[in-house]
Amino acid sequence: GQRAAFLQEFHQVMPKVHQEQGCIEYGPTVDAASDIGVQARVGDDTVVIIEKWESLAALEAHLTAPHMLEYRQKVKDFVNGSTIHILQPA
């Protein structure tokens, strides 16, 4: 897999994202080792990115930020697919 190479690029862009207006949280996560039987694992080559933004407008601005366009070009060969869930408190 390409997880290590992907994470290297991700960690390089992360400080720029943290400086974006409206960014509350932005970071990569991977499976945690546990003995909890009901844990659903995402897999060795999967990274889940947890993001929290002040508003939908802040998220939309993030998606088109120049450093994100450059980042997506750098990682395109490492990414097999992506799914985005946009959620709100219930």
C-alpha cells in the first residue's frame, strides 16, 4: 500500500489547513489496536480524515483552496477512492 507516502503528504499540508478560516479540526486517523470485538476495522491501507468546520461555507472554501488543489495532485496516485460524509449534530 501507499499509506505511508499518503500520510507524509497529508502531514505536509495539514499546517496550512489548520490556518484556514473556519477550521476547527483536521487530521488523519487509522485503525486503533483493540480487543473490542465489535470494532469495525477500515483496513491497513485506509486513512479516515476527521474534519470539523465552523460552517459549510468554510468547508467549501477549503475544498478549493490552492494548497488543497496542489495536495490532491500530489496524492492522486496514492488514493484508490474516497467517500465524504457531511454530518451535523442531531
